[in-house]
Amino acid sequence: VQCDIDILGEASNLAEIELILATTAMLGKLDFKNFTVCINDRNILKSMAAYSGFKEEDYDEVFIILDKMDKIGLDGVKTELLELGYAQESVEKYADLLANLGEDAAAVRGLGETLAGVLDAKTAENLANIMDTVTEVAETDFKLAFDPTLVRGMSYYTGTIFEVSMEGFGGSVAGGGRYDKMI
């Protein structure tokens, strides 16, 4: 069973805020507890790869491996990237970025500073603002965490992406994101 929520015509981050709040409110009303909303931005994902020295044509392959992080860990991600022939320097730089990040809005802002030059400064601030706002106004109890390994496999996502995970479930129980160029 699947339930979708789509918003058309809203360019601001109010769309993401509303989607996350609607999703978490619904889960709360269904008595789900102790869930986590993991959040990222496809532009941050791409900028981390660019900063580390990966070529744009390699992003899809790199992200497929990164998406396995929860199963194979950081060392597994590094091993797979090296086995595919990516430069040791790029792999190490990428791994260092991933290993030293926090989960809150301050971590997003800090990453934005690190990625200056390859990431539009507004992108990190936008994601941090979404996190701050959702945290301030949410009526349901849940954890909100920045996850720089969150990929959301669909290549049509153009910005903010999120997934809801819950202990006892093998995968995400909800998810979504911005896809401005779909329609």
C-alpha cells in the first residue's frame, strides 16, 4: 500500500517543510513511535562528489555504492570505490567528508562552508532552514537527522530528499523529495 503527497508550483522550501510535517503527523496518528526522518539534498550529494574529485559522469555509480553505506559501512564503500578504479585521493577525501559530519542543521551549515566553490551557499542554508523549521513546529515526536549518504535512488530528484526509517523495518517506511523537472 502506498500513499503519495505531491505539491505543484511551490519553489520555496515551504513545500518540503509541509511534506515532512504531513508525513510525520500521519505516522504519529497511526501510533508509530521512535522513527527517524533522514534528510539530504541531491545538490549537496553531487557537490560532495565534485569536491572529492569524482567526475560528473561517475556520480550515478558512486551514489549506488554510497547508498549501501548502512549495509557495508564506510570501509566497505571505500573498498568498492577503489575496486572500481577510482583515485585513492578522491576516495579518501570523500570518506573524510562522510566520517566527520554531524546530523543537525549546524552540520549542514558547516558542510556548506566546506563545499564553498562547488555548492551554491543557498543550498546548505535552505536545507538547514528546513531542518530548523520542522524541528520547531513538529507536533509529533521523532528524530530529524541530516544523512549525507541518503541517495533516494530515483534520478529525477532535484533537491531535498528524505526518508523515514523505523527500528524493526528493513527499509524506509516513507520518503520523498523535490523533483522540479518531472512535469
